[in-house]
Amino acid sequence: MVLTGFNFGFETVSNPNGLPDGWELWGSYYASYSYIVDSLVKHSGNYSLRIEPNANDTAKNVFGCPHLAIPVEFAGKTATVKAFMKFEDAENPIGLLLRIDGDSSKMLAFDNMQQRGIKGTQDWTEYSVTVDLPQNAKTIHIGAILSGKGKLWIDDFQVSIGNKKVVEQDFNFGFETVSYSAEMPDGWGKWGYPSYNIQIDSVVKHSGKYALRVEPKDEPAANEFGCPTCVIPAIYEGKNITVKAFMKFEDVTIPIGLMLRIDSASNKMAAFDNMMQKGIKGTQNWMEYSVTLPLSEKAKTIYIGAILADKGKLWIDDFQVLIDGEDISKAKLKPE
């Protein structure tokens, strides 16, 4: 099961003074609590979400709860939510929230872990809660609750239906999602050498709002390169994987290309192609290119990107990833 863009790890943040994209607030007098995207204390990635009461707010029966609504587009007997939580001086029990609603927002199932009495201070620990999933369920709500005093950090939510994990998939292949403090599009990193600039370009692009531009800062040294990179877990069934993207380049002196790398366990490289052997260089307006490799059953991680070495400028935009010719959003997942 694949869902798109649910921001389970809080990595997409468009408003620096608001919640991570897709998340909303629940809670009685929830204005009594602050919700802070935290780039310093986090379990993984760039951000976690911190909840804490505002100063001098001591009203009773008040709580804060960031929550996310997920439409029920799948069948199963149970629903499970997992997340990592860290808390300090929590006065009252904290917990993950899992609520199932039917038509007209009628609550069908609910658990917030309050009965477990989890409070005090605890470093990052994974917690989970499971409820029955009625056949007439329409919406799953997930979140975390803090009441009273203290601080609560949450990160890295997971949702499962039965024993099948719901996979969040928003790889930002078109570079359209850029968080407020990010130098790169969300989900993308940099490989190569610091002698290259890799940056968002809102003027020269194939479609949408942005492309990525790669160019040397000064005179590049021999064998140096710049490569924007996206990491994809190899959780898909199939024999072959194809990466497509549009590239535009100017005055390129050494062949450029799309990069596709597949690693097995222990980061051992199982397959690799960067198109360098095709000798693509010089100057060329936007054109679509592709590269294909076999997808081993033992594959653990897929890396995609585009490489510029030596001089020139390279723009890339509108990646696609296909598993046996099918868009990755429709690809079948490996059995767990």
C-alpha cells in the first residue's frame, strides 16, 4: 500500500512558523500549547515536532495534539501507528493518538495510550498503538498528545494495516517542494565535491516552479564532480528499474549523464550506470534521457541523480522512476 505526501517524518515544512505540511491541530484550548518544528532535537532527518505549554498557562484538562488525517483506501482487520517520542518532565501521561472515523466523522475506534501512564522523562523510544479497523471506516487520524506541563518531541511516524506497512511516497521528482530553510529541494541531497554549486533555479526549468542547476564554483580539479541525489528504498518488486529525466546543458566538456546506482546490504554497490559512456556533452536544450538497470531481489537502496564533471552548466528537471515500465507510484511492493 502506497500513500503519497503524508509527511510522516515532518521533512516538508513550508511555513517556518507553522506545522509541518499536512498536519493540523487538535485539542481543547490548543492555543495554550506551542508547536515547534525542531531542527536540533530530532530522531532522524531534518526535523522533529516539539510540543510544550505556553508560559504561565496552567488551565486544567487542556491538551495539545498535532494530528494527520489519512483517507481509508485499503482493507484490513487492524490499524497500527508507530512513532518515536522523547519527553522531558511530562506531568501527565503522554501517548500516540489513533482514531478511526466513519461517515459524518462518527468515531468508530480510539486509543491515545493515556491508560499506560507514560510520563516523566525519556529519551527517544518507539511506541505503538493498534485498534480494530471497521469495514465502514472512512478516515484514520494519527497524532500525539501532551497535557499539563513538560515537553514532548515526536518523529518518524509509521502506519500499518494488518501486517502491511503503509508506505509514504513523495520523492519530489519535479523539485516542486522546497522547505523554508532548505538549500535543496526536499528529499534531495548532494554527492560530489564542494567545488560545485548545486542549487534551485526558478528561471531556467523544464516545467513547474523549479529545476536544479549544477555548475563549478571556480576552476574544478581533475576527477571532481557534482551530483544531486535522491535515495529510494528498494521495496518494490520487479526485474528492471528505469530512471528518466529532462536535462539541459551548456558548454559541457566531459560527458554528463543521469545516475542510477543500486546497493545491496552493507552499502555494497550491486549495479551502476551514469551514462558517461554515451559521450553526451557540449550544449543542448531540454531533452529527455533515460537509464535502465536490472533490479536485484537483494537490492536495499536505490540512488538516482545526475552528474556534471569539469566545466559547463547542467540543469535537470522532472525525474521519473519506472519499475518494469510501470511508474513507481503503481509498482507492487515486496512481500514483508
